[in-house]
Amino acid sequence: MKKTATLGALLLALTLPLAAQAETVFAGEVTAGTTQVIAAPYGGLVEDVRVRVGDSVKIGDPIATVETSKTYASTDGTVSGVFAREGDSADGVKTQYGALVYIEPINRYTLECSTEKGYNSSENRYIHIGESVFLKCTKDGSHQGRGVVTGLDEKEDNKFTVEVTGGEFYMGETVDIYRSEDYASASRIGRGTVGRTKTVAVNAEGSVLKMHVKAGDTVERGELLFETVTGTLDGLYAPDKQVVSDTAGVIATVDAGNGTSVEKDAKIATIYPNDAMQIKMVISEADLMDVTVGGKAEIEFNWDADSGRRFEGTISSISYLSEKQSDGTASQSAQYVAYVDFTPDETVRIGMTVIVYVE
């Protein structure tokens, strides 16, 4: 029994150096492997860029925002029709329905006016858009109200439009318009006829990304109606204008800064995915026979060599073209690039140097 144990120990001692000699060692470094593009989901203006080259990002991390064009209500009223849906071409909707959205103004009456019946003074001949006026029917003065000048005729300088903001009148009624609340004759600037306020047609360019109103909604002037983007959406719309990363990795490039105008699918940034990291190593022609595609390897990081920790890897490719020297000439001993696939953890960074052990 004693002889047997001694013989076994001797055999083990002899095989250890042989195993060590069978292990080939190469220097290498962590490389990116591939890049992945983060593209604009639609055309617009890039804002709020959140990343810089070299930043580490996780899935769902915000990259930037692509701003939309916003269309607001120009008057108080009720949304009487919504003909656009998210994803629609604005031009297509306009061609078929005349507008994307229609608003019935809260002020039902409009006066088509002329200064011809106004008090004869130079001051009364100059009408100003936005000025408040006072209204009184010409028949018996029983119908009175208020209004605001909303338009001037570009072709006939004595014509203007007043929107009735208060008071009750009937369609076709003739009304005098005054600047003074006491209806002083000297303040009369003209006369008009009561008509129905036209429904407001709301249009835009591009494609509809998001609708914020529906038929029957009451809106105030300045309220957001919908958002559009440049180009087409191919029937696909995104409710969120924030562009996020769909992979974990390292930002390789930032291709669109704040204020950059982009089209759909334009490159905003590129990422080196973590799961595509590889080890790049150079093999001399003398060692080629010791390395095969599919062979196993162990990876030790130089900064962590004292811990003895190694990552498992698999040789994924070996080039059939030799590397050139920096001056473009071939080296005395041909060198070939090989790549090793492995699974990195959060401590691994692109460019780190390693030692690769191949049995």
C-alpha cells in the first residue's frame, strides 16, 4: 500500500508540469464586437440629450427627446369634429375632410361690418384688430351687446369683422357698432349684419403622432389639440416622444445634439452592446495549431490578476489574413487576430487588457 501511494504521488507530480506546458498564453484586450444604432422614431427636433460618449446605459434608459409640432385651439368653443387619427398623414386627412379638427366657436355670432354708416370723423375710419366695441340693433335699440374686432378686409379698407362676445341678436339683424359704452353717436364706427360665426378648421403638416381631444370636448383658446411630426409614420405611432435605449451597453457615438433637426430613422446615437463584447488577441503563426475555433479559453484581467478569478470563453473566429505592421509591411512572423466570446459582468470595460489561457 505504501509503494502504491508513493507511485501515485509521483505520477501526479509528473503530470502537473505537463498540463502547465499544454496551456498557451496570449495577451488580449476587451473590444466592442458590434454597434447598435438608436434611431429617431419620427422626424422632429432633438432636445434633452441625456448621454455622452462612454456612458453606460441600461435597457429603458432615456437617450434624448424628439420634439413634436404642437397645434393649439385658436378660439374657445366645442370640438365638433375630429377626422384625424394617430398615425394618419395630415395632408391625406385634409384632402378628404378639409381639416383634421373642427371647432364650433363659443361666440355664435359674427358681424360683417362697414364704416360707411359710421360717424364722419377721421378717427372713426381707422379700425384696429382686437379693440372692444359695443353693439346695438338699429331697429329699436332693444338688442345690445359687446364684441371684438377680429378682422380687416385686405381689399376694401372700409370693411371689417366683429365677433359678438356678449348679448343676444338674431340672424340677419342690423347692428350699429360703437367705441363708447354709452353709444354716443360720435363713437359710432360702422354698421354690420349679424351672421353665424364660421366653424374653425384646424390643419397641420406631417403626420399625427398624438391626439389630445375628441369630438364634443370643450376647449379654451391656447389648449393643445394634437401633435404632429415631419414625414410619415407608416401607420405606427409612439405615444411617448422620449427615445430610450433598447439594449444595455456603452454609448459609442452621439450623432444628434440638442436642437438638431432629424428625419425618421436618423441616427441619434450608437451603442456597444454589453452582450456583444469580445476579447481580441493576436496569435503568431507558430501558435496557430494550438488554437481552434470553438475551443475553450479562460480570461484573466490584468487589474484583477491577484484574485485568481477567470472568465470562461469560447474562441469564435481566427482571421485568415495576417496583420500588418504600422508601416504597412508584413511582420517577420505572421500574426493573426482571433476573437473570444465571453459573458462580461459590470466590472468589465471596453479596452481593458487581459491574459487568455488556451489549453
